[in-house]
Amino acid sequence: MRWLILSLALMLGIAQSQDKAPARQRANSATQKTSEEQIGTDKRPLVIEVKPTEVDKKEAESREAERKDKARSDKDLVYWTRVLAGLALLQILALICQAVFFRSQARSLRETITEMQRATLASQNIAVASQDAANIARQEYVSTHRPRIRIKHVWLDEEIESGKPIMIRLVGVNTGDTSARLTQFGIVTHAVPVSRHPPNDPFSGSLPLHLAADLVSGQTVATEAFAGGTLTLSEIEDIQKRRLSLYCFGYIEYTDTSHPPVPRKTSFCRVLSVSGAETHAVISGAFIKTPDSEMSEHNYAD
């Protein structure tokens, strides 16, 4: 039995070895034939050709289209960049032209302003000269055609009694060529020894009386009676015995009708001339001009 199995195995090994020999021979023969074939043909190409698929073709076409679009966009960008550069250059040139124009206008404006200043200065000088001439003419006219108030009368309105106010009335006239506007006046009396000069400031401590009246040329005006002071009994007796002189001082202030108005003043001084019977308590008479009162510095007309 053992020998039978060994015999079968030996026979099987011999059969397999015979089958492998022809196969090996065939493989060696194919290898020899392949080595003998030429390189670079379709069967044995030198470079392997890879044929793209439909997907590869579409991707390639898409990439080509994108490349062309990018090239077109770059070309447009370059074009419009050049256009913008040209516009910027034109703007720069326009700004330069405007700067030159404005500089020329500024120079012309400065020259115009200078000429206007010169013309204005000349006009001002002419105006000042005209004003000066007008002022001179006005002053000459005012000096020759002006109002002039003259005191015609200084009346004692009633007899002078001891301790009673001395009531005095003025009468004045406008002897000038134009109207006068009366503004204020004043009246005072002083009993002065006959050997002494009248006071230099008789109106010290007195208040002016205000007026508001226009006096045309040639018109006469009479004031109401105003108190000019009082006398004592002894002063009345001394005046009656010629030891005292009773002076009356007064003034009228007025303006003319020019613009601006010129203030003027007429001042006077009179001395009481006693008349009638002499009593110890009453004095009557009139204020008249005397050589002493005529020479007084209180008689003037501005």
C-alpha cells in the first residue's frame, strides 16, 4: 500500500514537470520576439500619448476663456488708466492756467485797489478842501449876516423898598441880519461904594434864567419883571446920599440859525439914577448908562 502511494506521487511529479517545460519555452520565445521589435512605433512608442477626456477639454476651454477675459480686462484697465492719467494731466494744466489767470487777476485787482485808494484819497482831499472852503464861506457869511442883540432899556419895574426884591424888566432888539434864538439871560444888582470899581464877576452864585424864543431881524422883545436882588434900609439911605451906587448887570445868551449854531452873548451894565422925593425907605429912578458904566468890561456883544 505504501509502495502504491509513492508510485502515484512520482508519476504525478513527472507529469507536471513535462507541462511546465513547454510553458517556459513559450515565455522565453515571447520575450525574445518582444526584444526584437523596433522602439518608437505605435506598438513600442518612445513617448506615451495621453489623450484628454471630454472633461479635460471643457476645463481647458474654460481656462482659455478665463485667460482671454483676464487679458481683455487687463487691456481695458491699461486703457482707462491711460485715459485717467490724461484727464489728470489736463486737470493739472487747467489748474496751472487758473493759477496764472488768478495771479493776473490778483495783480490787476491790486492795481485797481491802489488806483481806487489814490482816487479816494484825492476825493477826500477835495472834500476836505471843499468843506474848509464851505466853512470859511459860512463863517464869512455868519460874521457878516448874523443876529445881534442890543439892550435898549433896563427898566425899574417898581420902586425899591427895603427888604423887597428889586424888580427889573429888560427890553432888547435884534439889530442883526438874521434871526436869533434866545436861550437864557441873567440879571443881578450890586450896591458899590462910589469910590470903588464894580465887581469883576457880578454873577457869582446866581442862576441863569432860561428862555426859548426866536427873535427875527428888527424885532423887539420885552422880558417879564425879574428879581435882581434886595437892599437894606442903610443901603437905601447911602444910595440916596450918593455914598453908594446901585449897579445892574445883565446878559442875554442866544444862537444864530446856522448849522451848527454859533453861541453868542450880549452883556450890559447900568447905574441907577435916583429921581423923585427922597425918603428913608423907598427909591425910584431909572438905570442909565454913565461914563463909568460905558467903560465897564461888562458892556459887550459877541
